[in-house]
Amino acid sequence: MWADAHGLAELDWIEPSQCPYLPSANESIEQIHLNLRNGKKMEVEDLMNYILSFLENISKEEGKVAEELRIKELEQQDLLHELEISKLNAPEMMITTKQLIQVRKERRELKNDLQRIVILRRFADRQKSRNLDNEIRTLQKELKKTNDYQQYGKYKPRVLKNLKIGENK
């Protein structure tokens, strides 16, 4: 459920050339999934943004799924109390029971998703404690500096000063 909705179930078969373009580390997982669906390409810098986004947002995702689970559990309790307390005729009891079965299925999916998210969050916490996020930010700055130099840098001859490349324009 959560894994499918956020594109994690499909990541096993995605090749790097099929990965999404991610413009910022603040991008939501939903936006990342949308980019993935649209077939946008991912550069090295974008991969680093994806990792940073993951490290920064997995705790929020855990909280959202935990809240969804809490609501499903309350729905389940409401339906159980309806069956226990109300005087329902056979059709009403059948409808309530079907609703309960559906809520239980959704609750189980959320619990399964939450278990996976907790594992991912623990991994992210370990990486943060190892300063991986800071290392990635440093790497991003170094790559940007190198890319800028490669794109806009000019060569200045060191020995042969009379070459055209050395003329100031």
C-alpha cells in the first residue's frame, strides 16, 4: 500500500537511466513518485537530492502512516462496538461485518507498511549519525563547483603565452 503509493515496490526493476529527475532535497516522496512515473531522468546530483530527501523525510512518512493506522484502529473499534451494542437486524449486521473486514484489511496493510518504514527510518537514523547527509551536501558543493568550472572555466596558457587561447577577449 504505502510502498506501492510511493514507488518503492517498483524500485527493484528500475534501471538508473529510468530514474526520475529530482529538483530539490525538499521534494516530497509523492513528487518523486510522480517524476518516476513520468520517466524523467536522474543525474548524480539528483540521486544525492533523492538520498537527502529520503533521510530528511522518512520520519515524517512514519508519522503519517502511524496516524493513518491509529485512525483505522479507531474505525475498527467503532464497528466492533456497533456490533456489540446496537440491536442490528441481519442485513445491517452483514453490512457492518463487511465494513469491519475491509477496515481490518486496510489496517493490516498499514501495519505492514509501518513495519517497513520503521526499518527504513532506523537505517536513515544510522546514516544521519554517521553524518552521511553532511557528506552528501559537501559532495554536492564540490560537484557544483567542478561543473561550473568545466562549463565556464577558461584555460590560461602557462608557458606558451602567444597562443590564441591565451588572448583576452
